[in-house]
Amino acid sequence: MSVLKKNITYNLLGQIIVIPLSFISFKYIYSDLGDDALGLIYFSLMLGTIFCAALDMGLSKTTVREIAAHHSDEPAYIKKLIQTFSSFYWLAFILLTGLFVYFLPVIVHSWIKLTAMETKLASYVLLILGISSLLAIPKMLFMSVCFGLQRMDITNAVEVLLMVIQQAGVILLLMNGNDIIAVAYWMAVINIMSILVYMVFISRLLSINVMLPLFSMEVVNRVKQYTSKMAMVSLLLLVHKQLDKVLLSKFLPIGLLGIYSFSFSVVGKTALVTGAVAQAVFPSFSEMEKHGEKKELFDKFTTLQDLLIFGTVPLFAFVVFATLPLFTFLLDADKAQMLQLPILFLCISFYFNAALRMLSTYVSATGKPEYIVNVNTFLLIVVTPISVLLIFTFGILGAAISWVLYYILSAIYMVPKVYKNELHQSPYLWFKTVMVAVALICLAYIPFWHIASTYFSEDVVSLLLLYVFGTIIYCIVALNCIGNGLRKVILSYVPAVQVVMIARAKGG
């Protein structure tokens, strides 16, 4: 098995394993601790994500790209690069921790809206969760080093194991009657453990010395052009990806932020293939671009793009079919009904994200992130004010609709430029492929979903059977619509599908 295939497999398995436990722990937190506790946990996670994205400044992508391209022929340079970036990440963690503690009273008293929890308790919980969540900043560097070395087996083993320990610990604590303070401390302990475990692995892969924070101007001069472009990408994506949650935390009770954030993460978890492929292929694309393997790079790009455009559809369809029974179990029937339409729009937006993901990965890995900068600058001007209005007016539903608008305009703006200037192909190829997939969704899934939601919304077995029937139809037709590259890959693993591709095979 090639390195790329192994990395995709590790990423997929890593994402899949933690899903059931995250559902169970969510249910326990919501039912035992209430809306406010749930909201505070997701609010702290949001803060960690925001600070990581704001301070990353393109360093994580630069780390992956440089290590993938130069770790074998310039080990001394890679050592200096990691040490230089390490000094930045740890300094940022210390400064941000101080700022967070200073502004904590303002956050608790003037920003978030509590419904039942006392502000004193909320401040203490947020202090524990907030500081520990900021450890994601140095952790980001350690993960990037592993990605650059194409050791996704390590990152997924660490993340899955620690997530299992964390979720299982939360469940046990709540089953034994512990409160939100105990849960907050337990989550903080796991965050500290993750840093220590990564340090051990990296010391074995490279050496303990590479993690010493030391500054090198030589490294800065060498990477500043690419990093500056990726910094703009990070900052612009930060605004778009966290704006909905930041606004919801201000306009709505903190508990609703927790419910929306979890719903968002559920849909995000269904994008397993998207994240796994993009993460695994980035260092591979960088390495191939460095060695001038243009044809092989384009062939791999088109094959993987077909995989994301066609292969992710059944995952998102499953979420749409499962929304009512899943969220009735996790929350209650009223909230499940409330979330049905927002989750549908989130699934649509995540699908378009999957369709665009390989394109953004390609330009980032090959040193052309200015395309992402340009499209997100355009969207910042056009979409942001509309998103604010939608969220203020419609709340959670408005946040979900704003994501659909974001990705549709992204495709209209970005696809023609990249296809013409970088791939030297007609953008019609991308739009045609996506429209074919959308047509198949309408053909295969919408009739069965209508039947399911109208007549069998509370019958899980019937919902599952209708989903399976729709998926069978979709897969049979999709196998005859995909490109030659993906078709060959599928046939190499599942030769039996040849029977439904006979007509296409004879045609070429």
C-alpha cells in the first residue's frame, strides 16, 4: 500500500472511531449538566480554534510543505524551521493565556448569555477550559510536523486514543454524579497529555532538540513569501469559519451555541473522506510539485477530486435521513424538528466544500495560495454582511444558509481562475461534474427522502431501508459517470462492480 493510500486510510479510521463516543458524551453532558454547560464547552473550543487560526499565520501549512519537500535532503534546515516556529507558537500561547485571563470577566458578564448557571461558576469553568484549549496552539505545530513527514498513522493514533479516553472519562464522571468542574478538569488533563505524547513521538522521529524554541532569521527569509500568502488565507478563513459561532454566542443563549456547534460538527464528521484525503494528499502534492511530476500530479488531482465530488454524497445523504431520529435521541423531538432544516443546509454547504476541497489543496500545496486569498477577500466583502443579517434574523437557520451562499460564490469565483491559469483546462469540467452529481442526488435521494420524512419519520428501520435503496440507485449511476482514473482505482479494489460499468467500459 502506498504512503498516500495508507495516510488516507489512517485518517478515515481515525475520524470514524471517535464518532459514537462523541454522540454518547454529548447526550450525557446535555441531559446531566444542561444547556449552559454544553454551551461553555463548545464556546471554549471555539475560542481555541479562533486563536489557533488567528496566530497560525500560515505556519502550519508552511511546516507541512517544507518538511514534505526537504526533510530528506536538508535535515539541518528542517531542524531550524521547527525550532523557529516552536518559539513563535509557545510565545503566542503564553501571551494569549494572559490576555484570556484578563478579559475573562468581560466575556462572562458582557458577551455570553447564561440561562441557569451562576456567573461565578461559569467564570471558573471557562477559565479551566479556555486555558487548556489554548494548548491547541503548540499542538498545531507538532501535528504539522507529523503531517509533513507523512506519518498520519501517528496523528490519528494519538488523536483517536486521547479522544476515546476523554469521552469515556466524561461519560464515567457524569454517570458517577460529578459536576461540570470535574468534567472541565478532565478535559484539561487530556489537552496536556496530548502535548506530552506528541513531544515523545517527535523526539523519536527526529530528535528532542528540534522542539527547543530557537529563532533563525535564515528560516524566516526562506519561507516568508509563501508563509505571508498562507497567513492571509488563515486570517480570512478564520473570519468566515467562525463568524457564525461568534455571532450566535452573542445573539442567542450560550446553550443554543452548543447545540448548533455540535450539529455543525456532526455534519463535519460526515465529511470523513474530504478531510482524510485533503490532509493526506497535501504533502504528496508538495513533493510531486517539487520534483516536476506535472502529469502525475494532475492525474492524481482529477482522480481524488472525482472521489470527493461523487464519493461524499452518500455520507451527507445519510445525515439528512438520520436527522430526526438521531437528534430526538440526543436532545428531544422539538429540538430535532427545529434542527432538520439547518442540518439540511449544512449538508449542502459541506458537500460544496468537499467539491472544492481538492482545488484549494492543490493551489496551497503547489505554492499558489493567492487564489484562496483572493476568493476569501471577495467573500469577506460580499458574504459577511449578508451572513450577519441572516444570523441576526433567523438564528441557527440563518447561519446554515450563510454557509451555502459562501461555498456557491466560492465556486463561481475560484474555479474558473484556477482551471484556466493553473490546470490549463476548461472550468466547464468542474461545473459539469458537480452538476451531474447534483442531478444524481435529485434522482436517487429526494424521492426516498420525501417518502421517509412524510410517512416514516419515526420508523428508524424504514428510514434506513429507504436510504439504502436511494444509495444503491445513486452508486450504480455514479459508477458510470466518474472519470477513468477513479474508475480504475475502484475496479482494482472491487472488480465485481465491472458488471454495472460494462456499457461505459466498451465506450472507452
